[in-house]
Amino acid sequence: MCLAIPGKIIKINSQLAIVEFRGVQKEINISIVDVKVGDYVMVHAGFAIEKMENENVKEIKKYLK
């Protein structure tokens, strides 16, 4: 089973972004979503697949603890 995980965009460089997941930063492909620094995205297999609303991120994070 694979999970998509929410993360916060810290920095954008063209089609790639640095995204933070609970203190860990990873480089993620953002080519299929329209996002800016500070946005939350759902990430699966190294790709941002959906822009997330803050309320949804808070709820998802509760379940991932």
C-alpha cells in the first residue's frame, strides 16, 4: 500500500520544490500543480499531486501521528 503525504513548500526552483514533511526536507516535482511557497501539497512518489487547503492538512496530520 502506498500513501500520499502532505508537505509544505519551502522553496521553488522551476519544476522542482523543496517540501518539508515533519521537519524533513525533500526535493519534489511540482510540474502538475500550480503552487507557491507556503502552500501545502499532497505528495506521492516524488510528485506533488494536489494542492491542499490548510484545514485538510491539519486533519490529515492528526491521523498520521
